[in-house]
Amino acid sequence: MSKVTAADVSKLRKSTGAGMMDCKNALVEAEGDFDKAVEIIRKKGQAVANKRADREATEGCVVAKTASDNKRGVVVALNCETDFVAKNDDFVAFANQLADLAIANKPASKDELLSITVDGRSVSDIITEKIGSIGEKIELSFYENIDSEYVIPYIHLGSKLGTIVGFNKEIADEQVAKDVAMQVAAMNPVAIDKGDVPQDVINKEIEIGKEQAKQEGKPENLLEKIAMGKLNKFYKENTLLNQAFIKDQKISVTDYLKGVDKDLTVTKFYRIGLAE
């Protein structure tokens, strides 16, 4: 049997991301054949992944980043089973690596991000290998991106919640953009403005408004009018530009942006919070 050296173990660990003992055992089993050892580690990862496929992975790490010119932003959520793994430096580093890959390669979807190859392996395969190494279910649960004139990321303490927000113009004062990203994180709006709310959501809110008014004993001929009033309140509370600004409840987010630049507005946003 070929002698397994520390250099061989280190090379395999660098290639697969597996633990030292897993790499050593794989090389021993493969009798020193590097490619065979890689295959052994991949199969182990797939076996563990199959066993843990039905487990809940509600812990994890959210990463939001932008390109150096602030014209592209991405947000990813890498999930695992336990908070212990979520706080592990290697796990957090891998989540950041996924965000960096997304910035560099510009995948349009989560599936495209999973198919990106690194040193001959797809991101999907790397995740499977890490499942075998860590022993927990790991999954890329969320990925979105924004291309705009200015994009800002925001991560809440603990890396459990992240947002990216795109604007139609460059913003000289980064704090202005950050304030809006914090607004999205704190208030969880359903859309940018009234016209962006999906019709099925509008219909549901009108139906709820009518039923509430009916339960309150309001006349049948006033139900529609009352429901529309409730819908306007819904818009004010749940659309970003119409929400009360968290730092000054007397003004809306639109008022805040117009106070900086009369033409400044939000073009798109994404928000992801783990276990919400």
C-alpha cells in the first residue's frame, strides 16, 4: 500500500474541503490514488446528504455583498441544521465564497450559481462534499441579485437577516442608502410602491377588509368603501416608499429620499431572514 503523506492529505483537503481525518482515511482506502480518494469523499458526502435530506436546515448564514463599483449586489443564504455549524469559521467563509462567486460570475438564478465550477467541481458538488465532512444537511436556500445604478447591502447582527437595495442613481452619502436597506430589514415591505403589489395580494386584502367591516356590523353598501380605506392603510404600512421612515416617523421613505435628491428612488430590493 502506498504511504500517505501529510502533503497528500493537505492537497486533498484543499481540493475537497473535507476534514483531515476524512482525507487521510480516503487516501488510505484509495491506496494513495488521489482521484479515487476524491471520488470516495464525494460518495461519502452524497451518502450523508441522502440520509439527512429530510432534516430541517433552519440555521445558517446570510451574506449580502456588492461589486466594487456598487452597481451589482447579491444576497445568499446558506443553511445548516445547528447554530454551532452556522458560526463555524469555515462555514461562514464558504457562504462568503458563494457570494463572491455570484458577484464575479453573474448567475441569473440559484441553479446557475450551483452549477458554477471551482477547480473542476460544481458548487453543488462542493456543498455535497461539505455535507459529508460536516455531517449536517447544508443547502443554498436563497440567492438573488440586483443590477442598478447604485446597490447597497445590509446584514443584521448575527448574519441571520440580509437585504440588498438598488437605486436609480448613484448616492454620494452611503448612509442614505444604508438607511433604506435597514428600513427593508426592519419593516419587511411586500413591494416598492402601490403599483408593485401583486393583484392576488390586493384582492385578498380587499376581501379581508370587507369581511372585517361585515363582522363589525357595517352596512352592506359601505363594505367596498371601507375595504378600500383599509387597502390604503395596507399600502402605507407595507410598501417601502410609503412606509413611515424608521428614523423619523413623521415622514415617509419617499419624503426622505426626495429630501436628498428629488429624482432619487428605489428600483428593486430583496430581503431574506432565516427561520422567519
